[in-house]
Amino acid sequence: MKFKVSSATLFSRLTSINRVLNSKNSLSILDCYLFVIEGQKMSVTASDSETTLVTSVELIESEMDARFCIKAKTIQDSLKEISEQPITLDVNLDTMEIRGEYQNGHFNIVGERPDEYPVPHQIEGEAECHEIPQNQLCAGITHSLFATADDEIRPVMTGIYFDFTPECLIFVGTDGRKLVRNKYFNIKSEAQTGFILPKKPANILKSLLKGEEPAEMKFNDKTAIITTADFTLTCRLIDGRYPNYNSVIPPNNPFKAVIDRAALISTLKRVLVFSSQSSAQIKLAFKKDKLVVSGQDVDYSTSAEERLICEYDSPAINIGFKGTLLLDILGNIESSEVVVELADPGRAGIIKPVEQKEGEEVLMLLMPMMLND
């Protein structure tokens, strides 16, 4: 059977779903894309058995419906250097020999039978369903993903928690040292429910979501399916109970400082050079309308100190933070100024943008480090 498709469109679609594939797979079929032709439309699937991403391509011509697999690297390398033009693929469904013909040449590759290709996980029974603007879903994932844990000691903390409540949708990420809570008040649920999205599909979604068009999110306690006009992502969810994140957020930190975010980032980067490489500890000393940022490495007898102007009218307080984590938090806040809320050197610090976007509330928390002095 033959079909004709735009070479650039096909290559673009293959590139967008390639992130799902692992570099090493236990099953060779997982090195492949699954192509399914139905009428004048072709769907292309990439899967690692836990996460499946499907996109579709409009065909210029098609002779018949068909299913076949091609090694991902083989087909992408075949199309990579072909300029935008119609390309005809002639697939022998008996021998799996595939011939590609374009304006000034052709190539021959071998496909694989689709019988062993994994079927995406299905949602059986009752499921929650919500529509979320793609830009908000992308922002919620992006601003929470950096705070998730990397180790597998507590698997639930390696993913992003989606907490649907009657008041809002909350994105939460934490690794035990830092925590991010993003609220979106335009997305509500009749009953409180939620799930933990693994890091890999979260990263894939972050790169695919765009614009203000809604994405449909359907989920139960095991599987989530996110659908847009361009793709459908199906993934296994992390099983387990997410920690009570609200219990670690101080109800009231009375000492508040307003600081220029870009200036604080620049200062931290300079001072971190002279702090201990193992601890990356930074000392923040707040005094009236002034912040002194300092760091030292006792082993190498290096130290640095810088002063910043800030709005602060509370009792003087010194607090230590891991500088690299503080930089991560500041880098994921979009406002020009931030509010740092403190209570004492032993309690978590709260960092927020000075001005919250309409319908949103961003809160970031960082646990302190004990100061030697």
C-alpha cells in the first residue's frame, strides 16, 4: 500500500513524540513508532509501556488502511535532511519492506509487524474529567517540576501533585527541602480529588503545551489521559498518598522583606562562588531597609559579602539557606520583586511574587540551614 505525506510535517510530528522513547528498552518493539492509517489520517505512536504519546498527520493521498512499525531512529534519520516536499511511502505489509520516494531520490528501509506493540493503558469505570487551558497547565507543571525529588526513596515526591478542590486547582512539588504550591482559581472541581503525575510525562507535557486552547484531562487512581488538538498522552500515575503539604506551610511569618529579584539572583551567584561547595550555604542578614548576603568556605579560607537595599521594617534576623535551592526558587518566579516572609532562623521561609497574576497564587517554601554563628 502507498500513501503520500508532507516530509516536514511528518518529521516534525516524529520529533515531538520522540521524547517518550528510552535509549535502552527490554522489548525491541519499543524502539519503534507505530503507524496507523485510517482514511486520509495517520496516527503515530511512541511508547515506553508506561507512557504513550500519540499524534496525527493529515495525508495527501492514501490507498488503504494499514498498521505497521518502523524503528524510530531509522525513519527520523531518513527524513532529517529531506527538504519540505511530498514524500511517498510504499509499504509491503507482507514482507515489511518500505520504499520512500521523493523529488530527487528514494530510500529503502525495513519495518516491523505491529502485533507486539503495547496498547495504551485505558481508563475503566468512573473517571474525573477537566478542561485546563494549555498555558496554565504548562505554567503549573513548569513552576512545580523543579521542586520535585530526584531519588526514589519516596516515589510520591518524585512527581507533581494535582490537587483538584472546589475552590481551585493546586499544583504541588516538593523534595522535603523546598516546596512549591501554585493555585489556579478558574479551575474547580465539585469534589476534592487528585493524582501524582510522574516526572517523565510532566517533562513531555511541558514541551508540548502551548497557547490558550484547552487540554482535556481525564484520570482515575491509576491512569491519566491528556488530550489536545495535536496529541494524546496516556501515562501511569504514581501510586501512593501525597504528604500533607499544607501542614508544613507556616500560617503566619510576621517578618516581611521586599527585594528586587534580579538583584538578589545576581548577588547569590557571586557570593556562592566563595561558599562551601558541599553545603552551598548562604547567610541572609536582614536589617532595616538592608539585606546582607554572605557566604564562606572555612576549609579554603574564602568568603564574600554583599549588601542589597530592600524594604524591611522588622527586628533584625539572620537565616541560612542552601544558595542553589534559593536560586532555583527565584528563577521560577516571574515578578520583578519578591516578598520573603520569615519568623525565626529555625522555621521555613516563604517566598512569593510581590504581585500575583489575576486568578493565580504562587507560594514557594524553603527550609533553613543552621548557621554556625
